[in-house]
Amino acid sequence: MVSRRQFIETAALVGGAALVTRASQADAQQHEHPPSRPPPSTLPAQKAQSTQRPADRRYRPVVTPNGAALPYRTVGGVKVFHLVAEPVQHEFAPGLKGEAWGYNGRTPGPTIEAVEGDRVRIYVTNRLPEPTTVHWHGFILPNGMEGVGGLNQRYIRPGETFRYEFTCRFPGTYMYHPHVDEMTQMGMGLQGLFIVHELRPRRRADREFAIMLSEWMIPIGARRPDPREMQEFNVLTMNSKAFPGTEPLVVRTGQHVRIRIGNLSAMHNHPIHLHGYHFKITATDGGPIPESAQWPETTALVSVGQTRDIEFVADAPGDWAMHCHFTHHVMNQMGHEGPNMIGVRADGLDQRVRPLLPGYMTMGHAGMAAMGEMGMPVPRNSIPMKGAQGKHDYIDMGGMFTVLKVRDNLTSYEDPGWYDNPPGTVARQATAVELRADGVQAPS
Ligand SMILES: [Cu+2]
């Protein structure tokens, strides 16, 4: 284990000894510095010319909804970060807590941010019960910094702290995750986003968001995700939160918005659909897409192991849904067993079954829209299959769902509440006069 104080001192000495020059120099990525031995902790920490974040004014930090940014200090021109892989207590949505694995107390791990050309040194401490590594997904790196356990480095065993160092050569939305026991470790929540901002941005976004897509199997009533699951994922998350646990994306009308989306789910790609806008896919984890090659979209397919940046000008105020378009991915803890009840004539069925099963209730025979709303008791530590109360009615989606809230007069980026629709712009029940005038015959 490395204490905070030891870490500061280690960072100070390593930074001083290595004499790393500006990271953007061409040879920086060619020569990796030999790993320094951890220095004795008696050395004075003030040798460090360290500065606390935020020191870098060259970019506007991204917002990670429900998440955090990883702090760093600059030592001898190198940005020094520290990730600690460890078991974490995590709330997936109100009512559903679990024992996950994460970095620095959270899943996904804090978002790392740097600028194209930056030299970064990242310490990784393993507080898991098994070995791990960190792979810098999408980065162009010296082979020995890749983080594939066994292939590129030896494992980081429990209690050890490893040191990665490389230059962020290319801008992009990247990810980090273990490359040891991948199924278990990523399935338990070890994943994070790593953003490298453009040194000379083609276009500076007014608001930037970072969202990691994941999927979990949490048996009803259990606290521990089951990483052995291959098909039946029942908690689908954005930044490890299922709606209604997801924080809205709050934007002022007219702002240029960039949303960086990564997917480290075990088995599923996610078509992320944004309402209200035509956006453009402006970058992948392979880097920026030339403007001439971008095309308009309303749904971005983010496959496992991919990232996509989408951009648009938020010129339409409102509450706009953003969600995975797989309908099963906007459900919470849904069971897939049992008969299909749609169309079943259930009249009197409950009365006949109740002598055998007290409290029995036929469900789903008229569709499942009311599954969340009817407020049925759910087992301890589990969440209703669907959604939450909205402004106009119940929102019948859970899981991988959030809301983009665009407002004219924002004074802060706190949740502004529900959108106040201008009079006459909300769909409503048709009147008899209207139906008659338009020649529509509807049952009354
Ligand atoms: Cu999905």
C-alpha cells in the first residue's frame, strides 16, 4: 500500500530524477524512462514543483454525470495521476446498492483528462483480492505500457503499485480498464474514460459530457453483480447508474455540445438515441473524423470497445430523452422467464388462483406499461423494472436512459427541474369538435 504522503514524495522524486522535458517533443514517445525504484520516503517532498489541478487552462473540463475527474499534479512537466483499484460500495439507482469493483472509490473510475502532447505518469495501486493491470484503450503507446497482463507486463499483484508513463500523442476519447481476468474485473465495474483534448481544437465545445455504457447482472435482492453472466444483463447503466439514478445533462440554449460515449459492456453494443436533435459523429477512439466525412445521425451505435463523440448545437429548449434504443436496455432488473401474458383473458383469474397463491396478481396481459407505476412492493435491494414519475405521466423507461435538459436562461448547471412547455405545444387529448372538423372517427 502507498500512503498519500508516500505517493506525493514518490511522484516528486521520480519527476525530478527523470528530467522529462516537454512532452510534445518528438522523441518523448520513443524513449520510455526506465522504471525508477520507489525512493525512500525520508526525502523532502518540497523538491517537487507540483501544482494541483486545475492547472491546465488549455481545455474546458468535461462533465462526467454521476462521476468525477481524476486529480493530478504536475511534476517536472509531467502530469502525475494515481489510480487505486479496489472494492467499492455503489448505488446503481435509488433502492439498489451493490458491492462492485472500481477505481478511487467509484465505478466507473474517475475520468482522466490530458491534452494532446502531454506526458503522463500514472501510478496504479492494486487493492483488489487478485492481480490486475491497466490497459490504456485506444492509445498509441510503447508496447510495454499497453497493460496486457503477461503479454506486455507482469501482473500488478495485490498491494503493489505500478508506474505507467507515456505521451498522449493523439487527441481522442479513450478508455482504461484491466487486462487481467477481464470478464470478472470489467463486469464488476473496473473501467473509466480517458480524454485527450486537442491541442488546437477544431471547435471548442461549450459543454462536454463523458458517458460510459456498462451492463450488469445483479440477481434480484443480491448485492453483488455476477460477472459470469453472458446473456441476461438486468441492470444497464450510463456511468454505472440506471435511470432514475442518472443525472441529467444540463445545457444552455445555443451551446455547442459534445457528448463522448464509451462502451465497456461485456456483451452488448448500444445504439444511443438522442431526441430533439440531428447530431454528427465527430470522432471515434481512432481520433477526429474529418468534417467532410461526418454525417448526420440521431442514433450512434457504440459497440463494445468503441467510443463515439457526438456534437450538436443545442438550439431547441426542452427535456430530451437520450437512451439506448434496445428496448430491453431501458428496463431495470427484468426477469425473462415466465409465460407471455399479452392477450390472455385474465377476467376472474386472480380470484381463482389466490386460494392457492395468496397475493397472486396477473400481470402483463394488457402490456407492461404499468409495471413501474403501480408501485408494487419489490424485494429488498432491487428496483422496479421501469422508470420514474415524470412531469406529465410516468416515464416508462429505466436502465440506460437519461435526459438532456436544454434551457434558455440558466443561472447554474444544477438540475433545472422539468421543462415548462410553451402553451399549445404539448400533445393532448383531442376534442370532439376537432375530431369532427378533421373527419376522424374515434371511439368515445
Ligand atoms: Cu443497449
